[in-house]
Amino acid sequence: MAALAAIVGLSTVQVQAAEAGKHPERVNWSFAGIFGTYDQNQLQRGFQVFREVCASCHGAHLLAFRNLSEPGGPSFSEEQVKALAAEYQVADPTADGGMRPAVAADRWPSPFANDQEARDANGGSLPPDFSVLAKARGVKDPFPTWAFNYFTAYQEGGVDYIHALLTGYHEEVPADAPHSSDGEPFQLPEGKYYNDYFPGHAIGMAPPLADGQITYTPGEDGVAVPETLEQYSTDVSAFMMWVAEPHLVSRKQTGFVVLLFLVGFAGLLWATKRKLWSGIEH
């Protein structure tokens, strides 16, 4: 009975894992850990990927143009942000024709007028908004890994998943694709694409990135950045993390100061207790 229960339990776990998708590997992000910070150059490249590829389907309604010039982010100049905003049109009932050029204070415009229009343009699938996607999507770690996360300050599960999703496409269903719960080989529905990490492995979004798709401008150091799927995915994932939590660095700094205060305060309480009770027998 115990062996049968173990076999049934293992099969259930395998089916659940197949339905949930492959567990993403952790990426060595610059903003990971207690003292991690965003890489400005990487955020600028990630914004380029977002603008040239992702923004044609995905919105970011919580991102304002002016956020792109704030410290801790891509840190574009105010002139660059104003010029960028002027390239887009936003709805304004008070303007002639109901539209006007965007200004720095405006939010990033959605590529579609409404959800139904977005679904019609994407085969029935609704492209998610990028505003908080990197924080809203998490991963489940087994014990004791999740316990160690409290000490390592690991909170990059969402951005790890996004990176894995962008690099996890297959042109054809792989031979080792998980079988269905009834043992039948995996069948990819029409209009879907196989992805190792997407729940159920059948995703409606076509592979958005490919090697050589985007031309990067060399940085101030003159070093060329690889124009590969891996690099594009890493950069845009980091940018999405910043969009979801632009004040990550300041929050970490504040948290570290609070921890130092609590440690010092605990020491003062202990010393005070020793002083007050030193002459009393107990």
C-alpha cells in the first residue's frame, strides 16, 4: 500500500509539474540581494527592447514618461523624455480631435483602445499589462529552499520567470514533452506555441525575440553588447522589474538602516536591563 501510494503521489506531482511548467533557473541580477542596485545601462537597453518589440502588444499604464528620467532608473535626460513623449499620441477630450501629443507627465499609452480590441488582434489572448507583472508573477520553491530565501532576500522569482519564458520557446514540440494526465502524448493546439515554462506549455504569444533582432548602441565605454536572444531577454526582464518596483534600491537602503537601528536598540535595552538589575539579587 505504501509503495502504491508513493507511485500515485509521484505521478500526481509529475502531472502538476507539467501543468505548472518547468521551474525557472535563477539569474544573477544586479539588483538581487540586500545591497543590489539597478544597472542603468541595462535598463536603457531593456527599455529599447520594450519599446521596439513589446509595446506593440503590451501596455504599461502605471509608467509615466517622466519616470524614465528619475534617479535609480534608466535615467534618460529630461530633453530625451520630452522628445520621446512627443512621438506618441494620447487621448484628451479637450484637444482637437480628442488626441494630442504626449508630455512627460502622461502615462505610457496602450497599444489598443480596449481589452476586446487587444484580444481580437492576438487570437483571443489578452496581452498582460507590464506595470507590475514582474512582481505579480512568482515561483514556488520547495522546502528548505523557500526558508533560505528569507536570509538571502530572494524576491526575483517573477523576473526569473519572465526571463525563462522569453528563452523557453521551441519551434516544435520536443520529444520529452510531458504527457497528459491520461498518458497521451502532448498535443499543441492550433495557433499556440510550445514553451517550457508557461503553465500547460501552450502559449498564445509567438516568440517575440530572436538573435540580431535589435541593434544596440555601444555604451560609453565603447564595448558592444551581444545582440542575442539571451541578452534581449535579460535586459527587458530587468526593465520590467524596475517598472514594477522603481524604488527598490531606496527601500533596501531604508530597510538596512532600520535593521541597524533595531540591533542597536536591542543592545541598549539589554545594557539598561543589566544596569537596573545589577544590584538586585534574583
